[in-house]
Amino acid sequence: MTNKPTVGFIGVGKMGWPMASRLAADYDLIVSDASDERVAEFVRDLGGRPASDGATLARMQDGQGGMVMAKNLQNVKYQHGHIDWSFDSGVWFDDGSKAAAAGQRALKTAMWFLGDDEDGPMVVCIDLPPNTTGHVTPAHSHASDQVRIIITGTFKIGNDWYGPGDIRFQEAGKIYGPEMTGPEGSRQILIFNKRSGVAADDRRTGRSAAAEAMVKFIAEMSKPAAA
Ligand SMILES: [Fe+2]
């Protein structure tokens, strides 16, 4: 075990290698690539673990969440200028929580940067597992405007329940919540206009260590790749 936040990284080719290498020192990095040799080379030279290490792919610091960056789209079937994927396709990674280890649904995340601006828009796709314990996320804010689209399941924010097809705009800097996933789980797409504002600022405690790590991670990932 390590105290470093764990992130999964898809694609350590010409583009992905330098990006992933910047993360290797500060993160528990789990590397995936179409080429097993490339993964082995990366792990040998820079550290991290191969994704075939399975049980802990993309585990976040608290053992509950997962995160994967798919900066190099070549390995998720980027073709002719477009990419198609679904909530059941290969860009998703189960996290390393006990739920995932037990074969149950665990939180999955994929993040996509739009454009070349280092603080440009970001799309976050989340697959929240069924909430069987009544878990509540405290009220918080983000330093970015946000549009939330509910794809499946139900999700409660404040006193309001949202369901499939519902869309909610949240203004930057305004506190909202608390949040609760419904008993059937929920798949959602979140669109932020500024990557630097994706991490949550807790209403009472401010930004958590995990959120700080996420901010740092996103900033690192947003730097242009070395030529
Ligand atoms: Fe939030």
C-alpha cells in the first residue's frame, strides 16, 4: 500500500509517455497500453505498475474512487478524428475498492480534456455504484461552472432528486448539496468550463488532500506534451 493517490493511465506511446512520466514520482501510477512491452519498459524505467496488476487499477486515496486519464486516444479506438465509447466500453476502469475486488460495482471515472487551453473545459464521466449505506457527500462548491447530465439512476442534491435525462447547471463558487446517490447507482456526465475548478471545496473543511492531489494531477496533465 502507498499513501500516494493512485491513477490509471491509458497509453504510454509517443504522447502518453512524457505525460505519464511526469506523474510517476507523485502518484501510484498504474499503466496500460496496447503494447505490453511498452508498459514493461515504462515500469522498468520510471516506475508504476502494469494494469495487469488488476486488483488496484485506478484506486483513489480513500480506496473508494477510481480515476483514469485517457489522454492518448489511440488506445481507445481513435479513428478518423472521432472516438466512440460507452459506459460499458474499455475506457472505464473499476477502482480497487473492496466492492471491485468482490466483483460488485464500484465507482468508475473517466476524464476528458477539451481543447489545448491548460485551464480549458473538462468532461468527467462517473459511474456511481448503488448507494446501499445511505452515504452522503457533504455540501461543497467548485471554482468552475458545471453542467451535470444524469444518464441513469437517481441522484439527490439538496432536497431535489434527479433522474435520467435531467440536466442541472451549477454556478462556480456557490455551495450546493449535500449529495446522495440513489439505491440503483447513477451514471452521469459532468462538464466543467475550467479544469482548475473541478475538485470540490468542502463547505466546512475546505479542500481535502485528495482534492488537492486531483488539482495537481489535472494541472500536470494539462501541460503540453514534450515535443
Ligand atoms: Fe460537486
